[in-house]
Amino acid sequence: MRDPRPPAPEPRSPVLLSVIVITRNEAPRLGRCLQSVALADEVIVVDSGSTDGTPDIARAHGATVVETTDWPGFGPQKQRALDAAHGRWVLSLDADEWLDDGLAEAVRRVVQAPADGAGPAGYELSRLSAFCGQWMRASGWYPDLVLRLVRRDRARFTADLVHERLTVDGPVERLSGGELLHDTMASLEDAIDKMNRYSSGRARDLAARGRQGGLGRAVAHGLWAFLRTFVLRRGFRDGRLGFVLAVHNAETTYYRYLKLWLGEGDRLPPVPPAVERR
């Protein structure tokens, strides 16, 4: 005799890993990023007004797309993505970053481990970045440990407009086994654009904290940024581009304090950037 009761619903698999990405006009780069995280149970892309088909590319890779019309800054925008995630673990990426095979396997081992409540609340990943087409292995860029894999219920982004940080409630360990690859500032034009955008954003952050600028401060901080990058962090080992990067860091710092001194940190509205050119 046929059982009149409806069949019990199939149990839903738990969402072990959510990948979150914020974007704006990242069509040339987003596919590579999302292909590297095929292990994810869920991908959340929060897009800020792209006009190049970025949301369609995200959907084609199975991502859930949240489209926003405002730009609150990097920290608040990434917090939106974190709030939309459901995974036990969350991996935060930029669109110009991708996991090599070794790191993808290391992430898989972490998220598939038994959920007993013990262990780290987050993991730092080793990031290797390219500047103007060259992998930078000095200049303070490598090894570049970045906190990106976190327990969702114990993590939050700071509210900084730029240079936001993930914070976690609990211990953090380094995840070994591969590299997070980062193709940032592919050209000098990209570097100059970033210098202008980021110096404005950091001036606003400093103004909100009551910091003061000034011509002397701008010169002193800029000079220190150059020496720190090229000498103390051995930027000379990166050759000519190590020198270019040191100058870029010095100029970014110099204009940050100059804009703070001139009050532009308060007057300029936050301009939506090409979000992932970090």
C-alpha cells in the first residue's frame, strides 16, 4: 500500500565555505578569481554599479550577486558581503586575486575539518603580488600575510574607507601550502590612479580620527615611506621596479598628509573606485 505521507525533504548540505568579493568593472579579472575557488559552497559578489558586465560574469560562475547603488567605502562594502554570507567559513578575496592549487587544497582541508568549536578563528594567507607586471619578492610585499579565511560568526571588517581589515574574535594562525596571487597595479597609470584615490581615502580616515596634516608632516612621512620601502624592506632587491614602488609609496603618503592639511579629507566625497585595483 502506498504511503500517503509526502516524502521527507532531502537534508540540505551545510554551507561550509562562502567566498565573498566586492567589485566594480572587474570583467577582465573576475573570472580567473572565481575559477580558483570552485571548492566554495557559496560565492557572494557585491557589485557597485559595474557597466562592463561584471555581474553577468559573476552569475555565470554560479555567484549570488548583490547590486548596490552607493559606495560607503571598502570596509562597509565588504561588511555587506560578509553579512550576506551563510558559510561556517568565509574567504574574502579581491577580484584581482586568485588561489594557486596548493592554497586551494589547504583551504579545503580547513573547511572540511570537524566543526568542534576548537581551533583558530581565522587564518592568514601568504600573498604574492605583481607590480607593473613583475612579481615583487621584497619591498615589504613578500611574505605578505593577510587575514582572509575566517569563521563567519567571529569576524567583522573595520569601517575604514580604504585599507580596511578583517578582525576576528579568537586565535589566528598562518595557513601554509600555497600562495594567494595578486595582480595589482598592472601599469604605471594604474599606480598613479590608485595613489590619488587612496591618498584621498586615507586623508578622510585620518581626519575622522582627529589627525593633523601639514607640509612638514607630508614631506617627513613621504621620505620615511621611501626609505622604509627601498632600504629597510630591501626594495632594491626588486630592481628598478623596487625603486618605482618606493617612490609610489612615498608620493601616496605625501599627498595623504597634504590633502589632510588642506582639508580635502573632509571636502571630497568618496568616489567609487575601480574597486579591486588594490
